[in-house]
Amino acid sequence: MSAQHITLLTFGFFDKNLLKEVAEAVALGFRCEVVCKEARIDLGEYFNAGRRQYNGDRLLSVVGTLHLPDSMKTIGLFSVDLYIPILTYIFGQAHLGGEAGVASMFRLGNELYGLAPELLLQNERFIKEVIHELGHTFGLLHCYDVSCVMRSSAYVEDIDQKEKYFCANCYAALGFIGAVAK
Amino acid sequence: MEKKISILVVDDEESVRDSLNIWFTEDGYRVRCAENATKALSLLESDSFDIILADIKMPGMDGLEMLRRVKSMNKDAIFIVMTAFATVDTAVKALKDGAFDYITKPFDPDDLSHLIRNATKQITLVHENDTLKRRVDSLDNVEDLIGKSESIKKVLREVESVAPTNSSVIITGESGTGKELIARAIHTNSLRKFYPLVSVHCGALTESLLESELFGHEKGAFTGALYNRKGRFEMADSGTIFLDEIATISQKMQIELLRVLETKSFMRVGGNKEITSDFRVICATNKDLKSLVENGTFREDLYYRLNVMNIHVPPLRERLDDIPLLVEYFIKKYCTSMNKPLVTMEAAAMKRLLEYPFPGNIRELENMIERAIVVGNGKKIKVSDLPLGKDIIETNLESLDDFERVFILQILNKYSWNISRSASALKVDRVTLYNKIKKYGLKPVK
């Protein structure tokens, strides 16, 4: 196993095909190997009954503790509704320049907004969010390029406007990853 | 280069501070956090922030009290209050006290983005408005540079050659010759023309006022310093600072000025933060700076720092060719502003103007024309409308020597430079008159 890999850590059930798609996109985006692992924890401990949501800050810490030194970065993949105390919801979050991140599928489906479900669109959004949060772990800030995956997204239509790729500037800032992979 | 917007987050809950810190940092803002109002205020003493985001309910000083204190320090600060228990009353109270907006916890991420985007837009607009106002001010009056005489053409050639450089310039010339207009011309023809030209009349201010005017001050630096205030050097960032009557500044200010010119950095009065500013300096004086250096009243090092280029603006009596043009210009200017039909000038009146020594230079001519338009018959300016000679005491003469020079010249002109008749009129002998002519370098006007 290469020490220069990224770990996708799933919490709960994830479709194998979706995981394969995410892994391929992450491998392409960061030019490194990707390893998928399954984490088994009791998510109930992180549930806030008052908000009917799961605490994203605490789950990010959990992912941090599960990060292993043989991996460059670890991102926790969730299908539950995440929040942080100050925000009503989050699609994901990460330690800027750190080792861990989290991303959730929950708010990415059309059905939550009264529209017909579109699984492919939901998966596409999830891939973008995973790459976005991993981008933060590599120290990237939000980007003003409308098509860059690092553009900030506060709602799903925002995610649809960007691509799952980095703009030239962000790509250049990530240059060291390719170099390590050689 | 675009300045990074800075945000100060004030909340007693660590998770809120951390989350907002991460959120804003990822968005590319400069973020600092404080756990209570007292710490936030002390941070504000040493650092400035574009946006302050503070919780209303905090132990000790609450957000509303902090808002009042921040506004008393900097009335332009963008202050956003956060509250977990939003009531119309609290929101209205905060907005009445000058808050930019309020937001209820927990925030919708989209609302937070919008709020910060609006605040940023407001900061940009205020900044742009300020810059544009100063730009318009600095472009004003440039067309007033009028003249076709050789001496003024020489000045304009010098302006043209020095303008595109960053060199310091000293403009010398008698009072009322238009030194400030020359400074404006240099600025508007320089690469700094899209940035402000900031003028300071050093002679009109006491040492302490000048210090505060040039360097700015922090709130509480002295009695009456109710707000933080930017100094003229700070305002002139990327532009030009024009220091009029530079010879009048004290020795202490000369040292301070020299230091600023060398380092381009300074501290506000009562402040401890180094501020840098990129400005070009243009000075003006009606004194002979070189002789002030020789007698020790003006620092030699400062003189050489300022005097990279010297432009001498000739007095009006040495550019008689320009008088008709200036008269025409001032007639147009004042008739238009007074809503009167354009008047002309009688040949005899113009002849008298050409003979007059104009000790107060262009400023005196301008005042003379304005007065003539007010008191005249509305058709032609006559000799009797011009206060020639009578008002000599009211002009801008600053010493007995100045007065003597002007008076002798006036008598010489009156008697067409007939030395005997002039000496007789002045009740002095011819040798004394010759000595005075030599002393003041008087010459007959061609």
C-alpha cells in the first residue's frame, strides 16, 4: 500500500458503485491512490434530539482519531444530516491543512427540496463535496472561479454550477501531490 | 492588490468561534476571535477589522454595549450582532445603535454568506466613494493654469518633465502665484493621478494639530480625540501629499517628517501600530528655504530630501503677457457664477493693470476682478472699478521689506522709472533709491 493514498471512510451503508465513482474521481483529482474502508461506530452518540441532526464537529474529531499515519488524508462519508452548533446544516467540513474531513449525502438529494429524485445528480454532488473537503485538507481556500470545485456552496444549486475539477490556480497549488506520487 | 477583508468574531462559546473561524478562513478572510467584549475591544485598540460579528448575550459587557463602544471608536465599523433569542426589540435596538445587520443562531449557511457578501460590498462602496470624491477634488481647478508667457511656459515644461517621476518637488514663489495649482498639475499628470491629492496647509496649524493632521490619531490620544482618525499621510496612500508653507513647520515636525519620508511608515498619535503609506511629496513655500537652512531654522537633510526638483513660479509682474488672459478668464468665471452677462474691460483699465506691480499676485488680480464685477455697471470694467494702489495695505505682504519693495516699484512705475522724480516722490535721495532698486532687484517692466 502506498503511503501516498487517501482514505475514504464510510459510516453506514454506501452503494458500492457510488463508492467506486467517488474513489475514481478522488484518485483523478489528487493523482494518488484511494483506499475505501468501513468504520463502525454508534452514530446515536452524535445525534442531537433537539435538532434531529448529527454533530459534524464531533464526527470530524472521530474521523481525525481514525486517521492512520499510512494515509495522507482521511475523509468520513455519511448519509445522515450533519450540523455544527452555529450553522443549521453543513454538506461537509474539514480541517484546513489538516488530515481529516467529513461529507454527507443527506442534503444533496432533490427529494429534500420537493423535486423528483435524481440519483445521478445526487452522486455527482456528493463527489464534488468530497473533493471540495479534501481540497481544504490540502490547504486550499474557497475559490472565486465559478466552475472550480473549491467554490463555496451554501445550497445544492451552487454545487451544480461547479465542476468536480480544480481550476488552474487551485490545481497549481496542489502541484506537490503529483510530485509525491511520482 | 485587493486588500484581504478582516473579520473579528466575538462569542463566549468556543464552538461558535471555532466554526466561524474555519468558515471565514476557508472563504479567504483574515479572522481573529475573542471570547468576550473586553478582549475584543482591546484587540480593536491594536488592530483594525472591517467586520465585527458579535454575540448579544455574553458574560460581562453585552453585544449592544460593545456595539456602542465600537461605534464611538470608529463610526464606519460594520458591526453585525448574533443572537440566539431574536426578538424584534433587540434587533431594532441593535440597528438603531448603528449595527449593520443581525443574524439569528444557528445561521443558515446561505444567510451567513449573503450577510458577509453584503457587508463586503458596503465596505468596497464606501472605499470607492471615498477614493472617487478625492479624485474629483484633485481634478478640480486644473484648467485654471493659464498663461502664454515664456516664464510660465518654462514652469509648465518643468511640470511635464517631473510629473511622471516619483521625485519630491519643492515649488517656490511669492504668495498668490498659484503654487497649489502647479502641485495639482504635477499630480494630475503623474501615474498617481487616479489616487488622491491631499493638501495640508502647514502654516495654518499649530505643531500638535499638524502632527495629528499628518499622522492621524487614535481615540483618546488627547482631549477631544473622540474617534480614531486617519492622517493625511494615510489618506494620500498611492497618491500625492501637498505640504503648503513647509517653511513654517517646527524643528520637531521637521525631524518627524524626515523620518516618514525616509521610511514611508509612521504611527498615529497615541497609537502603537506602524502604518505604511506609499505617497509622493510636493511642498511649497514663499520663503527662501536655502537661506533658512543656512541660518539653521530648516534642517539641511530635510531640505535635500525634499528638494529633488525645484520649480519656481514667477510673480505676476514678471509675466505681464498673461494678465489679459487671466483677466478674461476671471471675468468669465465670476460673471458666470454671479449669473451676470459677460463684461469687457476698458483699454485704460487694462493699461493700469499692466502697470500695477501686483504684490498679491494672481490672487490679488482675481479678487480685483471679482470686486470690479460686483461694483461695476455690468457692461465694462473701468479704472474706477479697480482698487489699484488704494488697497495695497490689504494685500498679502508679509514684511516691511515686502511692503517697501512693492511701494517703491509702484512709484517707479508711476513715474516711468524716472529716478529723480521717483526719488523726489519718495522723499529720498537718488543714491538711496538706487540702493533700494539694487537691494530688491527691481527692473522696469517692458
